[in-house]
Amino acid sequence: MAMVAEGVGTLQIHRISQPKYIDALRWLSPLSAFERFAVLALHDSDSDVSSIEIQALNRSNPSNLHLQSSWASPARISTLRVSQIPQKPLVAASTYMGSLHFLFTDPVDASLESELSLAEKSFHAGPISGIDLQGTGSECVSVGEDGRVNLVTIGDSKLNYRRVFDSHGLVSYTAAKWASPAEFATGGLGFSLQYWDQRKPGGAVSQFKGNWGRGNMSEIVHSIDIHPSRKHILLAGGSSGTVFAWDLRWQKQPVLLSGIVPGETVVSPSESEVWEVQFDCYMQSATIGNISSGQILPVMMCSEDGILAVIKQGEQPMEILAEPCAINSFDIDKQNPSDLLCSLEWESIVILSRQ
Amino acid sequence: MPGRMSDPSDSLVPFSPDVRDPVVYSLHHDLKAPISRLSISWSKGNCLRVSFFGKKSSNSSAEGSGNSNDQIGGKVVEVKLSSEDGEIDEAQKRRIAYGSVSPFALLQSRKNSMSLLSKMSMGSSTYHVEWWEHVMEYSKDINLLLGSPKPLPSPVIEDPKTVLKAMEKPTCLKAAWELMEIFYADKQSQAWLPESLVDWLADYDNLLSETGTTVYSKLVDLQKELVTLQAVEDNPKYWEGISSALAVGWLEIVVKLLRLHGSYQLDQLGNRETENGLVEAVAVLISKMPRIRTELAVGRLGECYKTKPDFVKAWEKWRGQITKLECSAFWVQCDHRQTREGLKNVLQIMLGNTNSLNTVTSHWIELYISHFLYVRPFTMGLESMYSLAQKCMQLKPTSSTHRLMGLLLGILGENTEVVLAECSRSFGPWMVAHAVELLTAGSKQAEILLHEERYNLGGISIEELHRLVYAQILSSHALTWQIAPIYLTSCTKQGMGLLEILLYKQPIQHNHLLLKIAGIHHWKHGKKGSGIFWLQQAQDEVRLNRIAQQLFDFVGKSISDESFKQWEGLIELLGSEARTVGGLEFLHKYRDFKKSLQQVQDGHITDAARQAVESLILLMKNPSTPQRFWLPLLHDSRTGPGIEAEKRGSLVKLLNWSEHPLLNISQTNLLLNKLQELSMAKLHPDFIEADLPPHALNSVRLALATNLGRAFLEE
């Protein structure tokens, strides 16, 4: 455990080694007051076996993890999502094989209760690169390199899916995120973003293509996020330290928050791949009122060069962690936004608590 | 690997010639036919991939046997080689590898800045931290990685009879590292080497129990019996345990054991007063034992003296007290025989009676330590320590040398090469690569030896060699290869070359070949978008041009309202700039043209028609628009391929625009010239005929001529 002095307060850091590579991780907040849980998608490089583990964290001593339940995955996991309703803790995982799995867990002790899988050939061809669970946990959107956009309806004992769109591989998608019960967004190659509305079938209702790339620089959107209170703003993180927001009301001009772009003066916390972005809901309620609706809310990002940072529009980025290895993913506890979870390239997880 | 690997004397990696008997493992391959070829290659990690190729079955030949159909042609077997070192599993090894990167990198950067500083200021060291302090910090960081002794979960209420706390077993690797630290890095402990060894043995004596009895294993046995014993002092094992623990200096355990003596019990105190007095007197003497060291951890017994004269004075006084107690008249009054004899033996140990020490210790190193404590507390210098070790080994010979003892003897023998060889043989490449830092800090000679460039190593030093070996191991695993560059960049001679090879093997951003492969792979698997993206990254114009032709045909055939949505994203991806898209950039304009044309057909006439014409002119002017597309483009604007018969003639509509002609004279001339060029090209043998009705060229020409006429009238 280490205490690090921070601009805003102190930071409690717990580093916990895992004997396996962590492909993804999420908080799972159940009804229990004493414990909370971390869902880890793991890959054992020695045996080439993938699994999902639910680890219990003691609230008083977070570095004490103990395995609550585990589930063997048929393939390596590409995306992990958790429904945010404590009464109905649901874990969704997509694989590189093209299958989608839903794990229903007990609301109190997070033990596994049942599992539903979708592994049909017609569902996705090849890896599923992004999924997102709708707020109520009843629908899941999935996208892949194959250019398919599918909507899965999660029943109690049955899964149904329908194809929203199929680009037949002409466009590949890498990330997905719900904006409202009817709308969602996707991201893809060439810093492209798409906005979809289920009520308007036949294709995306809006498209954006970032054209600030230079020659042989790679431009892939790795992660997108939408703040529940501002569904018209799409946040995207991707190659070369790039983090930008696209406001549907000002379609022509994206707001660049980080990245190396000729002609733009933005301080980038990182110059390598930004693997995940999320709106950072941890802030004083007073300051949230001060942010005008046109301004982008604070954003957290993690990167290949080991940076976990918070970016506020027009301010110096604030580094939370600087690791000697890549930070591959992170998650902000939605119930307790001061708490963070991140996975490091060197087979370990870090639990952070901002005070 | 650099250099050759021929005979052991000039081999790169020092290896012991005493190879153990080869172990034969049989692999099952289930191939019926005789194996014609065998191929062995490294898979990921420690996996060997063995491919068996059966003899080619000759189906066509007349002699063809009946079962040739169910015959498998070959088989690939993966063989997992587990490491020799069973105490640390692979995941733990990786954890150590990850953790040692930062301390190693920090030490290297300090080394560099230090050498830079000394060059600049030419020795005037005003701000100068001793180098060994940096090495010590490095050593402590590494030591921490190797695990800290964790007490096993114990019952909440501590049993008063617990003298030996149950601890998680430490690893030999940690013990070896600490040994190196004591002798090479920790310059402060140099004056108290014997006491450092006493502490070291206290932590790691249980590791030696694997091969035979030790003081630790004796105490473990005693601990088990203590719980059931009523009068401990009657049991000879109790006194044996006390004497053995005392011999190796575990004073706390000794005192704790003594206080379990029956005479301390309240009901016994009355009639065993003298006996109890003697036990307590011995316990007090033990806890006041003078030690020549700076400090003792909290809870440890003994009194510390930092300087030799102070220590000598206290030592003489202490021994005087022991002798006085030994001659005391109280012994006669002690009725309990075992207590009397046991305590007298304890006093003999404290007085350094070599016979007593010999009987109560088991392993030679325990005897060795007891000599430091009670016979020769002033032993200084490695030479005398080494000769004492040899004497102890003669007294207590062991059938096999424990790897820790091998290392210790190498250190005491002051032979850097032996120490390195022991590290490499017993603890592996990680240990050698990192311990070299301690060795070079240890002495000037070692530094010269390890930094000297050697002809037989291809001009590199021993230090660099071991780093290279370690980097090779790191780069063989998918999870650790990213660490290898840290070690390679610290190798001045061969590091950069190997780093280049390593990076060349990895999929990195600017490796065009790999990007191309990725692009072609995606394209072939129907992911056209990904394919084009990666080929753009690779700036592969040739392939992109070929794709453009395919796409154009495809777009031309299927363009309709529904399928247009699919193309939208891809064309967006292609971008409008003429940078690395090759021939594909015109597709972007074509999309705009199509869009406007569609709008004309939908009835949004005025602006859309103008835009359509502008796009058409742009397309036709653009040199990157391939010639074979000219006619389809022009014809397209005349009759869209996907449009039904009644909508035909939309270019005629476009060109015969009711208000005024859409194309001016120069624009019409441009298009007519293009048509002329096309007619000429038709005569060329390589010309590819577009899939259009035969009268296409003429009808377009007619429409253009009409437009030209109208344009003349207009102007």
C-alpha cells in the first residue's frame, strides 16, 4: 500500500499481482454493505485457458481479494460489461471467437447462478470487438470487425437477437455504447464514430470521421463513452494518445481533448494508444454545476505507456497513476466514484481510492 | 546468440560439464506409418513443437494398401518443458521479472549519470552519494520482490507453548539473494559479517532441512511434543532443543523454552526454589549475551556493542559470570538430574566448548555459526572465514552439497567465477543478470573481471553476456518480451543489434510488411473496411488500386438506396484527401456524384443537378480516375444502372435541363475530348470493354453534342 499526495487529496493505492493476464475488469456492486466485487476476465498464457473470475474485496482491507466464483470461457474475452443495477447483477462478456455470454449472479454474494450463451455462426463472423449492456440490463448491443451490429434481448432463460445493420465487412466496428434506450453509438477505424437510432432503421443516423490523421499514423477508436445526462456528446479514445468528443449538435467540429494533432495545442498525457475512456463522475457537486452544457465533463483515460489521467477541457491533465507498464483497462465504481480499478500489462490489478 | 558454441572451454554460456544422466521421455504421436521427417521448433514460452511427418501414402500407385485413406499424414505435438526450479512457478517468475525492471533501470540510469558526472567534474566530489548505497537500495528492492516472510494464519489466542512460529517457507532464491547482499552490497555489515550470517541462518535454516536434520527440524519435532508433555524438563529432547537453539544463537526461543520449565509453575515454586533460581539465572545470562553488531530487531535478545574494545570488555565480563555460575554451590542442591545436566551443558555451549557445540548441531553451517557466536567472535576477513568453514565441513561432512552452500563456499573462497557459475547453475539467468550488479559493487577485481571485454565471447564482457542471455529468455514469452529492450539497451556491444532483431520480430506500427499482411488478411476474410484501413497504413498503392477497381465494379452494380448506407462508412474511411488512398480517392467523389444524381431522381432538382455536374467534372478532370471508368461514369450520369426503365434518360434530363444547359462549353468540350480519347483507346489491344450496352458511347456522345449546341446558344 502506498499513499501518494495529490493535488486534490490523497490517493490510496493497492497493487495486487495475479498469476494470469487480465484482459478486462469491472466493478460489480451488489447489495452487500461489507463487500464488493471485481469481475476479472483472465487469460492463462501457460495453459491458454480463459476465464471470468469474481473476486470479493473487503471494504476495509481492499488488498485482500478472495475468489467468489469462476466461469471457464470457451475463448479469450474481448469486452466485459456489467449491468449497473444492484438488484440484478449481470455480467456480459464477448469473445474473440464471436460468442456472447451472460452470467447471472446472486445480488448479495455475487455467486454465479446461471449462464446464457449465444455462439451461433450467423451471429458474428469472427471476433466481437465491442458490446454494451443497456441500463436496465435487458438489451445488449454487439459490434464486430465483420461489420455487423446486433441487438440481443436478454430473457430469463432465452436470448434473442436481431441484426440492426450489416456492412458486410465494409466497415469494421471496435466499440459500442448505449446513449438512451433507443439510441447507441459505435466507433471504428479511421477515428470514425456512428450514432444509431433503433427507430430509424437502415443505417447510422449520423457519422463522423476524424481526418486529422497523418500518413502512416494508425487511427483506431478503442473505446467510447456517453454520459447519461448528455447523450448528444460522444467521447472517444484511440490511437496516438487521441481523446476527442463529438457533439451531435456541432457535427463538423470535434473537441480534441488529447492527442498529437498538427495545428492543435492540446497537452497530451500520453502519446500511445488510449485503451479506455470513461467520463469521470468523481467530483464535487458544486463544480458540476459550473460546467456549462457546451463544455465536456471530466474524462478519465488509460494508455499503453502506463498513464491513468483525468482530462478536463481547457486544463492541464491530472495524472493519477504512472506505471512502468501499460494500463490496459480501468473502471470507475459507479456507486462510489472515488474508487477505481485498473489492470496492468504485468499481470496485476491496482485498486485506487481517491479521498 | 552471438559467437559460436563449440567446445565447453570457450562457450558463451557457462555450463557445467557434469551433465546428469539424460532422462528419456517418450512422445506419443499415433502415426502408424514410419516417420519420414521430424521437425522441432520453439513454440511460445517453454513449449517445444515437435512435428512428425509420416511417409507419403501413394494412393495412385498400384501397390496402394487398403488403409491409406484413414492414414493421417502427420501430427504436431507440443511438449511443455517445465523448469528445473520447482520452488517458483512460471507466474511467480514473471512477477519477479516485471518487478525487477524498475530497480534495474534506475540503477543503470544512476550509473550513467554518475559516470557522466565524474567525467565532468574530474573527481571533485562535493555532492557524492556512495555508490554502494545505490546498489544497496537496488538490492533491497529486488529482495522485496522475492517475497517477505509471511506468518501462516495462526489461532487468535496464542498458545503459550508456541516457541516456533509457523512461517511460510521462504525460497532458496531469496536466501541466495540475501547472501549476495550481505557479502557484496551491504558495506555497513562488513564489520559484522558473522552476525549477519547468524541472522541469515535463522531465516533460512529450514531450507537446509530438505536434505537432512537441522536445528530447525529438531525444534519442529519438539514443538509437536511440547503440547502433550506435562513435565517438559524430564524429556531429554527438551534439553537437546534448548542446547541446539542456543548453539545457533536463537536466544529468544531458548529463553522461551527455559521458562516452560516445570519449576516456574506456582504449585512447584516452593519446593523447587533453587532449581528455579538456576534456570532463571541461565535464562538471564543468555538474554544478556554481548553481540558485536550495531543493533538488534525489537524483541531480539542480547546486548549490542559497536566497537571491538567495548565488546571485548563485556564479553570477558559475561564469560566471567558464566564461570562463576558454573562453580556455584547451588548445583549440589539441585535435585533434578536432567535440569542439572541440561543447564550445565548449556553453560558449556556458552563457554564455547567445541565438543558440546559439535554434538548439539547437525549441519556443518550450524556448527560454523556456533563457532562465530561462542568460540571466535572476532573472525574477520574472508580467508579465515573460509578456512573455518572447511574445518566445520570436515567435522560434519554431507553427502551432497546444497545449492545455497555451494554459493556460500564460492563467496567465501573469493572466486567471482565460481559465484557466477553457482548462481547460473542453481538459480538461473534472472539471478545472474541481476546479481552481477552486486558482484561488481563488491570489489574492484570483480568489477574488472566482469567488465573486461573478452575475445572468446566475441568482444563482449561477462556482464553483458548474462544480460543478453536473460533478454533472450524474456523475449521468448509473449508477456515478457516488452521488458527485454530495457536489458538490451544496457548492453553496449551487442544489445542494439539484438534489439533490432527483437523489434523486427514484433508487430509494431511502422512495419509495413505486417500491416500489409493484416490488410490482405482482412480483405480476404470479407472485412473490406479493415483491409483497406491496414493497407492505407502500409501505404500499399498497388493493392489499393486493384481494390479500387473491384470496388468500382461493385459500387456501380449495386448502388441503390439500401446498399448505399453500407458504403457510406467505407467511403468515409477512404477520406477525401489524395494521400495514401491510391486510386480509391475518386470513389469519394463518385459517392458525392451518386448522391446528387439520386437526389435529381428523387425530384430535388435544381441544386442537386448542379452538384452532380460539378462532381462529374471533378471526376473526369482528376488524373487518378482510371480511364476504364470514364464511359461508365458518363453513362451512369445518363442512365443509372440500378434505375428502372421509366427513369432512364436521366442524363438526358440532366443535359436537356429545361431552364439552361448545366454544362458550359468548356466543360462539354472536356467530356467530348474524354470520349474521343476513349474511342482511340478502344483500338488498343489491352482495352478492357466496360460491361455496358453497345450503343452507350454513341448515346452519351449524342447527349453531349446536344448540350454543346444549347450551351453555344446560351453564351
